[in-house]
Amino acid sequence: MMKAGLFFLSLVCALPASAAETIELKLSSFLPSTHPTQTDFLEPWARELEKRTNGRVKVQIFPAGSAFGHVAKQMDQVRAGVVDIAHGLTGIPRGRLPRTSIIDLPFLVQSADAASRTLWKLYPDYLKEEYKGLKVLALHAHNAGLIHTRDRPVNGMQDLQGLRLRTPSLAISMMLEELGASPVGMPPTQVYENLEKGVIDGSVFPWDAVNGFKLYEPLNYHLDARAYTTSFFFVMNERKYRSLPEDVRKVIDEISGDTLVAKFGDWWNRWDEPGLARSKEKGNRITQLSDEQRQAWRERLAPMIDRYLEQIEQQGVTDAREIYEKAKSHVAEFEGN
């Protein structure tokens, strides 16, 4: 009996650590746990990984407000291995992912679906070098966003003069400056408080954030400009990924990449609905740019786009214009233009 027990123990000890122990992964995000990005995307992705690995993998999510939830630290944390997986904004900190951030340029894309698919199509040939040391699980972007204000409606370019507007990236900051506004860099979680205090006059966001951060309360006016998007990364520490058993890596690959990127269009359409509905319920005024106004904005912003591309060319992105043209081509393909 003792010999049988010792034999069993020796077998257990001989098993690889991956088979004998639970694999615990830390996933960080800059958004609150109540935001649909977590409830519809991160949580289901994590639970699917756990399910398909029969519980061998456990994923703990650290959202905004947690030890690992700071928006500016997502990339650093995952590169250093402080967390294993991170979801973050490509525009914060500024200038770190200039190739990816080209998708943020004004009037390039209108839908989250086209923006996300375009980023993923660009990734292998044009964006990959920005993610050294990382396993890129997905790149995505939101539906073309709006300009939201508290006290002063924005119906056209002339109404932006002097407004202090929260901005998420360099490209959008340059757009706002070109149109006469003063961009203010700020994490999305701080916008509500600063609107209430009058530190800022408004912000640029898609509808989902208006609901997610309850911004329909301090805001009163919304211009559906559909002038820009903001991009995001979902990445894993490459060393950690390669250290995992082959079957676990296979599951991660199956639930990420093309499979995951294809979901963001429908997700964002659904995520935008409550923000629009609650703004209407409150009685906020919603204005939409006409086609003629959109064309005027596009012409006004053309020099700004040229300056942006020149600026990142000087930073070493020598094929910036090629990436921009490829992005336009892919967007036209995905939007059916």
C-alpha cells in the first residue's frame, strides 16, 4: 500500500507545473467594472478562457480604481509583467503608438466595425513594430464620436472658439485646436467632476461613454459630428504567453484576433444606445452636422492632417502617409464606400 502511495506521489511530482497547478492571469483595464467594455468584452473573454481550459486558467480583472487601473500605465504594466494582459487607450501616454493612432485622424472612419477591422488589417505589415514584447490579442476603436458641451451648444465650427474640451489623443487635440477649441488631456474617469466644477466646457466621446460615466447629467448639448474615433489595444506580455502550455495558447488564439475584432462593431452599436437614450430622456439638445457642414470641416482639417503626418514622420514613422492611405482604402472597403 505504501509503495502504491509513493508511486502515485512520484507521478504527481513528475507532472509539469502547468498540469498540476492553476495558472493565474492578471488582466488590467482603465475603465470601471460597470462599463460595458468589462461586462460584455473583458469578463466574457476571461470566463471563456477559463471554461475552455477546464478551470486550469483563472483570470482576475483589475478595473479603474484598482491598483492596476490607471489609464496611463496599462502598456508599462503589461510590458514589465506586473500584469499579464492589459486593455488601454493608444493615445495615452501620448506619442507612444503613433502608427496605430493614425486611425484617430478626423473624418477617416465612422463605424467601430470598420475602424477595428482596419486596425487589424494594418497590424501585420504596418503596426506590429509598436508592440515588441507583446502578444497583441486585438486592436479596436469606437464609433465616430461626438462633441458634448455643458453650457454652450456647438452647431458649427464657429461655436468651438475658446471652448475647453477634454481630448483622448494627439490627433484629436490637433483637430480641436485647428477648429478653435482648447484641448485638455484628462482620463475619462475625471470628466464628470471637471464638468461640474467648470474646469472644462465639454468633451469628445462616443455615446457609450456618455452613459458609462453618467455624463448626460452635467452635459446639455451634443453635436453628432462623426468626425473622429479613438483606438484601443488589448495585449498580453509575450514572455508570459510563450510560457503557457500549448493548449492554453491555442485557446487564447481562438478567442482573440479575428474572432474578437469582428465583435466590436455590434458591441459598440449596442453600447451607444443607452447614452443616446438617456440624453434624450433628460431633454438634452442633439444636433447633427449636415453633409455640407461635414465637407466644410473636412476641408478645414486637411492641413492639420498633413501636419500630423509630417510630425510623426519626423519621429521616425517614415511610411506614415502610406499607412494613412492604406487605412482609407480599408475603411472604404469595410464601410462599403
